[in-house]
Amino acid sequence: MRRIALITLGAGFLIGLATVAGVLYLEHELSSPGFMAFLQRGCAKEAKRVFLHAGWPPDGVVNGSVAHYSSHYNAHVGRCLMLVAITTNDPRDKETRKSYTVGDAYEQVTYAQYFETALPGFATSVLRCDLTVPKEKPVLCHTAKEWNLLVKPYFDTGALTH
């Protein structure tokens, strides 16, 4: 009986050791520059597909609105994040509207939104500014600076330029 118990314990130990080694190898492979580049390329391809599927042409210009997008695979959160920025200039009243959205390109879930409008001679009005991360309470913001601080940990290139 003792030998069987020792063999079982030994087999369990070996399986556990093999599992730990496998996890460490997988973590190493997932963090390798080649694998990260693979994830970034896949993310960029998906972001482009989502942008075009939303009806934007490759140049991003439609009826006075200009849109562009950028993507970033965030390894920390394990998501393909996509930033879409849209600027519309209304020639009648000279109003400028800007919107920025950060979301997951694969799941098409929105995490952060910013929308502002400006008329010549008036202060810019921020109509929406928020961040909603899964399993966390939504965070509201009121300025472009606050937006930048909210999205920076998730999407470094999501910062607004004013």
C-alpha cells in the first residue's frame, strides 16, 4: 500500500510540475515580442474591418465629417482596443463637433466616450465624457484633460489633441 501511495503522490507531483512548467512556458510565449506583434497585426486588421463596416470609406471623409481610427492590443487587459475620432464642421453655423470612442474591436463593446461641441466665440461644451470598464463602476469626466487621464491606462494613443 505504501508504494502505491508514493507512486500516486509522485505522479500527482509530476503532473503538477508539468502544469506549472506549461503555464510558465505559455506566459513566456504570450509575452514574446513576436506573439505581441501577431496580436497587434490581428487587432489592426479587425479595427480596419470594423471602421469600414461602420460605413466609413478608407479616407474617412463623409458629408463634411472626417473620421479616423487607431488600434492597440492592450496585453494588460487582453483586449483589442480601438479609438474612433470623428470631427464635423458645420458650414452654416460654424459649429465644430468632435467625438472620441474607445472600445473593443472584436467584441464591439464601447468602454469610453467623449463628445464636445464648439461655436466660434463660445466656450467648448462637453456633452459626454465617461469610461465604463467591465466589473467596475462607470466614471464620469467633464473635460478633455479628464478624458485623457481616464483612457491613458488603456489606450495611450487615445488622448485628445487640442
